[in-house]
Amino acid sequence: MYRLSREAESRYLKVVRKDWFPSAEAEAKRAIWARAHIPVPEILESGVTDEATWFLSRALAGSDATDERFRSDVPGLVRRLAAALRRLHSIPVGACPFSFHLDVALQHAEQRLRQGQIDSARDFHAEHVDLSADAALKKLVATRPATENLVVCHGDYCVPNMLFDNDTLTGFVDLGELGTADRWWDLAVATWSLTWNFGSGYETIFLDSYGVDLDESRCRYYRLLYDVVS
């Protein structure tokens, strides 16, 4: 991602190599759709070359939620992050043309495995380093939840992907995996990210503010799925 500035206006150019997931092309399409529902970057131009996909977007106001200015009230920030996710999840599922249901996600993971794109030593978090890529996928298939509580998910709901101007939400970014999926696809990753960025003790605040009880089995499942598909 490159920041391009001229006078008072800034823009961002994102370039993604052709075989990388998610592509800039996919992200641009999702941002254009999502703009009618939530604050996201305005896509100005996008394209595809022989080697990459790319888009140019207008910069949003505010700073990402890891900024030092938010550290004075982390519990308050966590509540705002939960409210923002609840807002995203309130978009009608039928309005979203993009899907990351388990059928789609597991098919994508199988394709990545066949193409040798899953490197467990490099890509997996500490909770999963004892699993090979093949073993992780087999575990996901064997323990797949019987049902999915579908909402419109961000797909990578980590703290740096949210922008705020003081207490005001100004944007969702990195939308390449946005689509309908089980709400725990976002909740599992969001609570994980809180620990990475702020330390332990914030998951309960987040889930209480969002309005859901911890589902440990789904949380574990979708964290493993996150490591396998991304």
C-alpha cells in the first residue's frame, strides 16, 4: 500500500501480485458495494495487469485503532470496535453479493493446499503450529459446525483495519474477504486481535458490548480457518 499526497488530499494505491489472496480487484469490488452501507474508502480507479491487481482509493479521516492516541482508554476503544462490528453485521445478508460460507472457504483452503500455498511454519499462529497444513484442513473438515449463523462479515476484523477520529468511526479497511459467513468468523479474529494488540483481558468486554456469549468451539474453529485461508 502506497500513500500519495498532494496539497490537502491523500490517496492510497494498493498493488497485489497476481497470485495473492485476496486480490486488490476483489477488495475494490467489495468496497464499492459496501460503501452504501458502512464507511469505507472510495475507490477511484482499479485495474489488472499481467503481474498484479491494483486500486486507487481516497484516504479516509482518522487513524487506525492501534494508534497511540487511543491507548489512554482501551476499554472504551474495545466497546467502539464491538459496536462497529455489530453495525457491519446488521447489514441484510440478502443484500450482499459476496459469500464466504464454509463450502466456499473450505474449497478455497483445499485449493491453496493443492497449490502448496499454505506454509504452517510461516502462516500459523502459536495455537496451531503443531499442525501441518494437511492436518489443519482435515481437522476443519472433521469438526465443521453443523450450522452457520450468517451475517455480512468483514473477513479480517483486526484492530488495525478499523479507523476512528477520536470517538467517531470513520472507516473499515482491508475488505478483500468481505462476504456472508458465520458471525464467529469475525468475532473469533476480532477477539484474537485484541490480545495481539492490547494484551489479555479485553475479549469479555468486546463480546459483552457486541451482545453475545463466548462460543469456545466456534471461536477455535474460525481461528484455525483464518490461518488456513489467508
